[in-house]
Amino acid sequence: MQFKSITAIAILLLVVASMSVAGCTTSNTSSPTPTATPTPTITTTVTPSPGPAISITSPSNNGTISKNITAQGVARGLPNGQTLWLIIVPKSITPTRYYPANASISVQSNGTWSKAAFVGSDNDVGQKFDIILVSANQTADSAFKAYFATGASTGDYPGMLTLPQGTTNQSAVTVTRT
């Protein structure tokens, strides 16, 4: 009989000890009362890193344009040593020809740019054109300048059959001439 009492006391001590570990308390009513353990709240704020934002904002994609345009856009985060060029690509010419606007684009301190360009000739009403904004490393920038130097001396600007190595397409819109 004494063995059963010692066993019952040991079990009771184990129950009380486990309730204490679990955050429960005992009272004279002999039913455990759980206590709330606060859960810490972790707040994480993720701030996206500002990456490059280089695009054409005007003219709009699938819009209509006249022969003389002023394209506009933004250029934030352009890597050092890179220039921007606006390229006009008639969709009706095979093989494809790339016609760079007459000089690289000057980006303003607020990150905006605008560039005047001719899109096609008087006979191109109704034709579709891609207007492409490319970034160019120094090698590509030199190739564009050489194209214009040759055109100035010959009076002929036949378009480029390929974009120079070192260009990266940043943005493009397709437009229709009016």
C-alpha cells in the first residue's frame, strides 16, 4: 500500500512540474489555468532597390505619329560610359534597316530626355515603324558617330543593316505614320 502512495505522489509531482513548464499554474481548485505567453511580432520592411528605369514615354505604343516627332522618355540609372540612341526601324523594308536619330540623347538632371527625329518620308503614310531606345557602350557610340560621318561626306544615309555590337535594347514602341 505504501508503494502505491509513493507512486501516486511521484505522478502528481510530475504533472505539476509539466504544467509549470507549459506555463500553467495550479490553484486550490485542482484544475490547471493556462497563462498566455506573448508571441513577439517581427516586422520586416522590404524596400525595393531602385534599378534602372530607361524607357520611351512618348509616342505611345500602337499610336499614330507624323513624319517629324519629338520622342520623350526617362533614363534613370544609366551606367557610366553608356549613351542613349533613338533608332527608327521601318517595318516595311527587307532586309531590316536601322536609322539612328542624328545624335545621341542628352539626359536631363531629372532623368528625362527628349529627341527630335524624322520617321520615314512623305510617301510612308500608313506604314508601321518601330522606335527603339538603345543604350550604347563606347564602341557602339563610335559606330553610330561613324555612320553619320560617312553620311555627311557622301550625302547618303542608307540605314544600318545591324545595330552595332555593344548596344542593348532598353525600350521600343510600334507606331503608324499619318
